[in-house]
Amino acid sequence: LGPLWFGLVAGLSPTLAAIALWPARLMALLPALDYLLSYQRARLVLSRQTRVITMATATEAMAIVIVLLVGIAALDVTGAIVAALAVLVGRMAGNLFLLRQHPSAARDVAARKG
């Protein structure tokens, strides 16, 4: 499906279509990570623990910058692939930060309702 989309619909040359395929595959995981991140942030907002959201966002941004620097400067990988990987790694870092810092946020919300 990827070559069809990038080749026919987007009109990319076969070389560019091949380059665009891997970043698209990596980015396919983002909706699930975005859902998890939104759910975690909502739990934290409801439990009035919003400072950790800022720290998770900073963690995500730092992870993106580190992956970009290492991938482009040190490893000389194609920019589109490194950018997609950086966004994916950054989103995972933000999610993991929230999971590790405040796994009890759901219990806090339930306690306030009860």
C-alpha cells in the first residue's frame, strides 16, 4: 500500500517513495502513543498533578533533540528517517516518564470521586 500511495497518489519518484516508506511505517505507531499520552495527562489533570506533565513534555523534547543530533550528526542517517524515529522515541520517553512518575494518579481520581 505504501508504494502505491507514495508512487501514484503523491507522485514521488521510486527513489523518494522508497525513502518515504520507512518514516511512514515508524509514524504509524504514533496514534497509539498519542492516545496513551492523552489518557495519562487527563488522569494527572483530574488528580491536580500537572507539574509532572511539564516535566514529561521536557523529557519528550530532550529525547527528540538527542535522537536528531545522534542520528544526523553522528550516524549520518537520512533526515526523514531520523526525524520520524526522533518523534517516536520522544513520544515513548514522555509516556514512560509519566508511567514511572505517577502510576497512582488513577487511584487519586477514584478517591476524590468516592
